[in-house]
Amino acid sequence: MLRKLSLAVAVSCASNAMVWAAEAPLSTRTDLVSVYQEAVDNNADLAAARAQYGAQKEVVPQARAGLLPNLSGGAETASVRTSIDQPSAIANRSAHSYQATLAQPLFRADRWFQYQAAKDVNEQAALQLSATEQNLILQSAESYFNVLRSQDNLASTKAEEAAFKRQLDQSNERFDVGLSDKTDVLQSQASYDTARANRIVAQRQVDDAFEALITLTNRQYNSIQGIVHTLPILPPAPNDAKAWVDTAAKQNLNLLASNYAVSSAEQTLKQRKAGHLPTLDAVAKYEKGDNDALGFSNPSAFGTPYHGNVEQSTVGLQLNIPIYSGGLTSSQVRQSYAQLDQSEQQRESLRRQIVENTRNLHRAVNTDVEQVQARRQSIISNQSAVEATEIGYQVGTRNIVDVLDAQRQLYTSVRNYNNTRYDYILDNLRLKQAAGTLNPGDLQDLTRYLKADYNPDKDFLPPDLAKAAEEQLKARP
């Protein structure tokens, strides 16, 4: 009796013989949005970015402080020893004083430009934090779908192992009855051993993928929901690379942050140039204490030197004109010119990278669309080839190597199909991130195509492939 090693049979054998160890009740299976929410709440990198922004935004009040009044107070106590030659006398007294000084900058161009630069730095930091938050959306999706990718890869590897085991059993049976030689058995054994080793590696990759998910969210997962094969595979909308590039030029968060970096450098250059300008402050000072501490003595006003308590108030303007500072200001101006040029060149480099990435990702999504369909058809064709090759082997027109190679190509096409499916999903998200439009709603849209009872051992392939392969095989002359 002819026994076909069809993909459906192999999948059934793998599912029955190797129950997925991570199988969990439907109520405990986590979906994509839940993983993202856990990442937002628990991701250490995002928490660090928020703390960094909290520190960076303090540059604004610090710079603004240089334009606001400055009030200071102090006290002094001292022992004063006075010696007079004629008549010879020595006096020792204690001196005490208190003072308060209020200074209000009236013209400080350097501090004003420093304040403007600080506001640009704050805007840059806010956009960088937003870019980190947006990147977490992509990281969550990548970690989530890498788990599904590794699970589907494990499922196909288990099915491949089951197929080679079945082929090995059949080779042994044929050898026992004299229908084949020992070479067929050894070839089948080698293929089975290789498939078994690949299955062990694939299992480790599943564990590694779950570990990455735990690192991202700081939460343990036993099972997650899978993506159905009815997910629409459509070109990007609009399917125009220039439109995506134009959107990226306006909305890419990293590019917008670089604009503020350039603006901050321009304001810093103005600040350095202002070091050549005069400064003007209004100063009010009040002092109270004994004259020994304040050093106040005006015989013309009091007739004789005065050694009692004194109060004095001063209000005035203080003008400072920088003349020469050893070349410090000129050096700082040259430095700022170089730093401005650096920030402009960095922005241009980033702009070019974003344009390149956006165009590449647009092409990638369109390629993924075509590949998914082509890979799907490849599975059908390879499944038909396996069954046709096995029929040829049974009747003597094909050898065991042909059968094993056909089966190997079949499962390679299965893995390529699933990899392309997940590449399509992630490339779409990466394209939106490059354009600056990626948001949590994109993950919510994907959850509509998640399957709570997804079982990788049964669902790693579209359910209609076996029928399509059978029809294709029958249609051939």
C-alpha cells in the first residue's frame, strides 16, 4: 500500500508525537497590545530615557535664572586692632556687620542667547524621548513576532523531523523485504538525525525569543496569541516612495530633534559672540554694622571719625566693558562655528539616512507582498513535488536521495513563507516609524488578526495548502 509523506500527514504526526510544552489556557495567552503596555510600564530603557529628559529639561530654568534678579545676604564678624603713633595708643574692638545685595541684569546678551539655546535643547530632548517611546512600539512588535516566528520555525522543524522519521521507518521496511539496499536506510537515518538536531536548535531559539520578551517587559510569558493566515497582505498606502519620504522629512522624530540641535548651536554661537558686548546691571546694596566692620569714616560729614553703628544703602548701575580676556572669547566663537557646522552636517547625514531607509523599506514592503504569495505557491509546488517524487521512488524511477531532497526543499519553503509573513508585518511598522507616523494604534490594528487558540504545531501553515497541493498534483499530466 502506497504511503504518501504529505505535509498534512507530517504535521499531524508532529502534533500528536510532540505536544508543545508551552501550551497554555486561552485565558492566559497574551496579545500584542498587552505586551506593549507591559513594556511601557516596565521597560528599563524607557524609564532611563524619561529620567534623562527630566534632567535635560532643567537647563531651561537654569538658563532663565541668569536673566532674573539675584538676591544675596551675608554677615561678618571680626576682631579689629587699631594702632596710633601720635598720641601712642592701641585699641582692640570687635566688628560686626550684615549686608544684602540685589542685582538685576539689564543688558546681558550672552545670557539671553544662552536661554534661547536652552529652550532648543529642551525641545530636542522632548523629541528624543518621543522617538524612544515610538521605538518601543517597534521593539514590542519585533520581540512579539520573533517569538511567533521561532514557534512556527520549531513547528515546521518538528514536522520535518516527523517526515524524515516516517521515511526512515519506510526505508527500514523496504530493506527488510529486500526492496532497497542499506544505502537508502543510511541516507534516511542521516536526514532524520540532521532534522532532530535542527529541532533541538529551534527549541532553543523559542526559549531565547521568550527571554527577549521578558527582558523587554520584565514579565514572564508562557504563551502568546498567534497571527492568522488571513492577515491582508497589501502594498503600503500610498504606494508612492516620494510621498513616504516627504512625510518622513516633516514628521520623523529624530530628524525634527536634529533641527533643534542645529538651532541650539546657532543660539550658542550668538551667545559666544555676545561675550564681546558690554553688560549692564542694576545693583542695590544695604549694609548695617559698626564702622570698624564697614570701614566708614567721613570727618567732613561727622566732624570727627565715627566708630559707632552705621547703616548705608546704595542703588546704582554697574557697567562692565570687556576689553581683552586673553583671546578666550574669540576662541569660543571659533569653537561654536565648528560645533554649528558639525550639527548641520550631522543633520544632513541623518536626513540622507532617513531618505534611504524610507525608500528601502517602501521597496521591502512591496517585495514582501510579492514574496508572501510566491512563497505560498512554492509550498504548494514543493508539496506536489514531494508526493510525485515519492511515487517515482515507489515505482523505481527516483532514488531515496531525490525523495529526501524534495522533502528538505519543502520544509525550507515552509520556513521561508513564515519568515516572509513576519518580515512583511515588521517592515510595515518600520516604514511607519521612518515616516514618523508609527503609533500604538498600529499594534491595535494587528490584534484583530491574532488568534487566541493559535497552536503553532497545527497553524504554522494556511489550512488550504494541502488541498491546493492535491489539486495541483492531479492537474499535472
